Amino acid sequence: MSETDTGAADAGPFAEQQRLFKLLSQDTRHLIIQELLGHPAHLMSLAELEYMTGKSQAAIKDQLETLIDAGLLARYTYEPSEGKRDLPAQFYGFTERGVEVLHDYKYLRGLPVARALYENTRKTEKIERHESAPRPELPDAVANALEFDEPDLDAV
């Protein structure tokens, strides 16, 4: 039984809140969410997540599966890149339920900060190649929920 399958759904009005809080607050899952929020496309390859979180691919895969099982993330495939050695084809990003939960727990207010942190992180050539790789579209509801107005620094 995973830590998200507490069976506490009938334990009272706060059981679901407690389950989601535990889900969002675990260190590696929290880092994954923060990095996905900061990424310009909100879709990241496993290599990008490994680099940006500093965690091992094994640890990231375990936590990605937990977030996918909880319905917060999905695995998105960009089929034209499948079989291409230098380009990722598998990406991870939020679901509609995921952005609803992030909205409810006030994570989306941190989008500008997450983006600034992401953009100001030095990346290797491989990670820059992954970052600029073509990727699938997020569902409209997800993409719209993750939009924010970036400040126009030229106007300052």
C-alpha cells in the first residue's frame, strides 16, 4: 500500500486534505512540482527533472508514478521524437485535476517565482537540448490554468 492509499477517504471531512498535503509535501514530489511549474512548457523529460531536482532518476520515477497514480500528473508522448537518440519523446506534466489541486493549495501563485528560478538556473548543453525539444501540447484547461502575465522588463 502506498502512502497515498491511506484508505482514510471515509475517516472524516479532513482526510482528503491530509492525504493531499502528504502527497504535495514529500521532498522529491515537491521539487518535481516546483520544477514543472517553472518550466516554460510545463512539460519536462526525465533527464530535465533529474538535472533540475538533483535527485536520481530512480527516485524521480518512483515519485512520478505516485503523482500519476494520484491523478496529478500524466505522461505525455511526443511520437515524432520516439526513436530519435538525441531528443526526448516522454514528458511529464500536470492533469486537469493536478492544476485544480495546485490552485486549491495556492501553488499557482508561485508560478512567476518558479519561472524566474528555472530561467536563472545554469543548464548543460544536453538539458538545453531537452528544454528546446519539441513536445506534445498540454490539454487546453491545463495550459490555460498555468498561464500568467510575465512582467515586461523593457518597460521598466
